[in-house]
Amino acid sequence: MSATASGPVVLVGAGNMGGAMLSGWLKSGLPGSSILVVDPSPSEAMQEMLAAAGARHETAAPAGVEAAILFLAVKPQVMEAVLPPLKPLVGSGTVVVSVAAGKTLGFLENHLGKAAMVRAMPNTPAMIGRGVTGAHANGLVSDAQRAAVHDLLKVSGPVEWVAAESDIDAVTALSGSGPAYVFYLVECMAEAGRKLGLPADLAMRLARETVAGAGELLFRSGDEASRLRQNVTSPGGTTAAALSVLMADDGMQPLFDAALAAARKRAEELGR
């Protein structure tokens, strides 16, 4: 991992997402001595991780510190209260990174002042290093800062940069919220299997392993999703019969169109 600038990497919020990012940074070679975690009540496991790594922990933003990277990993609902005390951490060389859904660069600037800023949207598989993150940088982010932020984000999986800030709301709708759609797909498949007469626990095991295995095949294969689908589908067979329902004009595509539109709208509302 690239070295940071003169100040520390300050992580605000050491919950599930922040903790996963921190663990990834340490495993990738970022020295614990260059990390400052600000969290009023970290878990016991987090405290042990920080102590083992030699990272500094504070319950509130300390005085006299200018962050090289200020990484905000708190929920959007508490941002309004969390940001004002952090303003002294932001100096001329600081880049601010926020992973809060819906919170715009304008919102961040209102509380922290003009600065180099990145909005990022990881998803929950980041906790096992298999996430994907969409990111957008404002015009004040230098090439070196963008590279440093990319290094921090990529510990949880690929990073995709978008040119327009508004695209982050679409990223939130697609990949940010996307794991929940997949988990619900497992629930629906299992319930459909139960209705066909399978014991509920067996139906759930079959659905769970099918989706997990298909995801792993998609991850490892160089083929497009459409090609993998076609490989499973024999003309006139059982899969073709099911897909004739799922791919009908009133099948899955319009449902996903409506679902992602609703998620993007909500992300936009959260930013107001």
C-alpha cells in the first residue's frame, strides 16, 4: 500500500464497515502507527486489534492533528452530529473520504469547509474482502491523493471511479444495496422450493449453495453473465421453461428497474 502524506489516516467510525476497512489496511501493509481511529465506543475486538497494531485510538477528535486522509465510516443518519467536531482535522493537505449513502460533497463542505473530497460507496462483502466500491473525486483531489484513496478502498475489492457525483446514487442503488437483493433472491428461491414440496431447511440449503456457487463461478470465469446463463440453458429444457417466466416482459427486468429507481431516489432524498 502506498505511503500516506505527512499526517495520519484518520478513521472515524470503527463499526462493521470501518472495522473491515481497517483490518484490510493493516493486512495490506499500512503501519498501525500511521492510523488514528476516532470512535466513542469501539468493540472489545476492535480495541484488541488497535492495540496489537500499535494504532492510536481516541473517543473524540484530538487537537493538533491534521489528517492526510480523513475516512468517514459512520451512518448517514449521524453525520450531521459527527462532522462539526472533525473540522480541525482537515488541513490544506487533507483528502476527505465518505462512505455514507446520500451525503453529498456539498453537505460535507458545509460542515468541513472546502477540501479535497471523495464520495465512495462500498458494499457489505467488503467485510470479507469481496466487495466492490464506486467512487467519485471532486476537482481538488490530486493524482497522488486519488492513488492513496484507491489503495485504501481496494483492500475490500475492485474500485470503480465515476466522473459525475450523481452517478454515486446509481452505484448505491446497484452495488451498494445489491447484496440485499441477492440475499432476497435466495429467500425467494427457497420459498418456491418449499412450495414444490421440499422441506424448508433443505430448500434453503439448496438455494443458498446454488447462489453462492453461481456467484463464485461468475467471479472466476472470464465469460459474461449472459454466456454463463446460456451455458446452463438447453433448448426446450427445464431452465428454458423457468427463464421464459423470469425473462418475460413482466418478469425480473422491470422489477429490478423499479427497485433500483426507488433506491436511487431514496439516496437522493438522504442527500437533501
